[in-house]
Amino acid sequence: MKKLLLASVALAGLTAATSASAADLAARPYKAPPPPVPVGYNWSGFYAGVMGGYGWSDRIRVDGFTTQSGDINGGFGGGTIGYNWQTPGSIWVWGLEVDAAGSDIKYRETGLVGLVPYTFEDKIRSFGSVTGRVGVTAGAALFYAKGGYAWADNRISLNVGGLGFSESKVHSGWTVGAGVEYMFAPSWSLKGEYMYADYGNENYLRAFAPATGVDLGMTTHTVKGGINYHFNWGGPVVARY
């Protein structure tokens, strides 16, 4: 009888302890796991890429007189190198960019001088720029404006009845434009860009008019697409909230 009583007391105590533990577990509040860290896009560091597009000129200056023309046009392709600075947690990106391209932007005319055929061509053989760049980020996109120094290697050539003459000059001027760049994969971005350039005036045809020559100047519009690889040597960008 004594053993049965002791067993009953022990069983009652065990049941009470189990119930208390279960109550403690049920009363413990649920704590949700921390939210995932937002993905940051690193625009800082060096980058390099290739680009290409189409260009045209609607304004030519000859000896101080400006003429409107849409006949100078063509394609181009080249490369880009640059460096970006982005403060951690900031949406602002500052940069310096250098680009250069081989070009087929040209005006070509054929006709007759009396019965003698002739061909005249004005061609931008290559051009490039050194520009500063400032932009703002929105997720994986970078919207930017840029401007700075521009140059163009221009050649005029004339062939009359098999006799030819050509002269090349490097024009120097300025450029300004804007674009958007999108980071579609780690370290890789696509871009689209519009630029306006004024290459200033250079003097041609001194061989035929030694006293004055002919001043020739031009402006161009270009649209381009490109792809860049970012080395990201500037370190990761941490989102700040």
C-alpha cells in the first residue's frame, strides 16, 4: 500500500512538471528571422568596354558661314575606359571617361566638271573624347550626364579625272551628352548614350589659297550602345537605411 501511494505521488509530480514545461514553451513568443540584406550595386572602380553607333552632322561652317546639311552621316565603333567614385550608401556616382572610335561618318559627292568626272569626300576617320561624368543610381541603373574635351580626325579629298588631292586635320573642341547604364550581371553593364560635339575650325587648302586657305568646322550628333566590364577595385557598396 505504501509503495502504491509513493508511486501515485511520483506520477502526479511528473505530470505537473511536464505540464509546467509545456506551458513555458507555449508562452515563449515567436521571433521572426531578420530580413535579408538588400543587394548593393558597386559602381566604384575602373572599367573598360566596347561601343558602337551612328553619327550625323546637321551644321557645317565654311569660312565663317554656317550651312545646314544632313548628308554627313555614318557608323562608328571603338572602346571606352574609365573610373567611377561612389561613396558607400550614396546614390551619387562621379567619374572620368576616355573613349575613341574609328568612323565612317562622311559626305560624298560625285559629278562632272564639263566632261571630266570628279569625286569629293569629307570624312571623319576617327574621333574621341575625355569627359567628366556625374550620375545618380536607381537600383541597378545609373542615369548620368557627361561633358568635356572632344577631338576628330577629319579628311577632305578630291579626285578629278584621276588626279587626286587629300588633306587631313585633327579638330579640337567640346562635347556634352547624357545616357543610362544598367548593371545586368555582377561586374557587367550595358549602356545607351547620346552626345553632341562641336569640333571647332581648322584651316584647309593652303596649297591652293596660300594667303587664307579655307576654314572648315563641324558639329556632330551621335547615339551609341556599349557594354562595360567593371573591375570593382573600389570595394563593395553597403546600403544604408
